[in-house]
Amino acid sequence: MEYGEYIKFKKGVQLIMNNTMPMATTVRHNKITSSLFGNIFNLAKNNEVYTLQEQCALVHWGYRDKNELTYLIDIDDIEDMAEFKDFTIYELDYVQPDFVLFKDNKYATDSRDLRTAGQPDLIVEVWSKGNTKNYRALLQNLYAASDITEFWQVEQNSNTVKCSMGTIDLPKQSLKNILRTQKGLEFDLRYLAI
């Protein structure tokens, strides 16, 4: 990262698909993302799950600025894992979801643990006012390209959690209840219900 880019980050800018966008996190946004991790802390501590939180890079195939089809990486499709981890992973475009969880689905990280590849079990985006319609559509399409990734969308001014698995819409959930993934992981965020 060049000095000019660093200054932008200092002033509250987030890198999204290799483009800078104003950060729009609120206290509620941060409570939701922190609580998601807090709910599975013991699983993470025991290495039963691998998680990423904001500012961590989830790489994917394709480049948005070249109007290419973008999709999450199937680890089983990688022929030379050493080459991928040492070189290819750094050349890939990436996103920075609010919360990512790998439990059963495979993943790979680069040698410095800066970038992660794979199709997560769960991705959560807590939408902020600064998220444009185009940006939301971009992420929705990227995550929907994986039929083994559950995707939760949380609006900050609502208790509704919109859920999908690939292109299939799942029943909506509510912060007023314990949230459950399709694979049975539970997240109790009821104290954040409005």
C-alpha cells in the first residue's frame, strides 16, 4: 500500500473490491459483527471454525472492473496449492465481508494469513447507509455464485435478517430470536433487537 492510500484509510475509507469507499459503520454495526464472533468464540478457540471479520480479504475469481463474472473459489479446483498460496492469491481481487465463517467448507490462506480463499459456510453483511445499490448487488451476486455458502443480510434499522444459500432464498430470521444457520450453528443476538 502506498502512502497516499494509507492516508485515505486513516480518514475512514474501506477497500472494497480494490476500490476505496467511505466507511459507514455505526455502533450498532460493530455490536452486531462483534456479537457474531462472540457467539462462536469457543469454537474458534478450539479450531473448530475459522472466521474473518471486517478488513480481512476474501479473494475470488474475476475482476469487477473488467466486467468479468466473479465467483468464490472452490478449493478443490486448485491444482497446485503451493503456487496458489505463494503467488496466485496475491493477484486476485477480493472483498471484505463483515463476518465470514468456515466450518465444514474448505479454505486456504496465503503464507502470511492476509488473504483467504474458499466458499465460506456463512457470510454476513451488515448493510450501512453508505452501501450503494450497485455495491449490494455486486456482493449479492458474488456470494450467490456459491451454492454451499449461506448469506445473511442485516439492515441496521431492522430486526430482519434476509437469508439465502446460493440463489435460493431461505426463510427470513429475526434478531428477536436465536439465529440458526442451515448447518445448525446458533447466534444469540436477541439483546440487539430494536
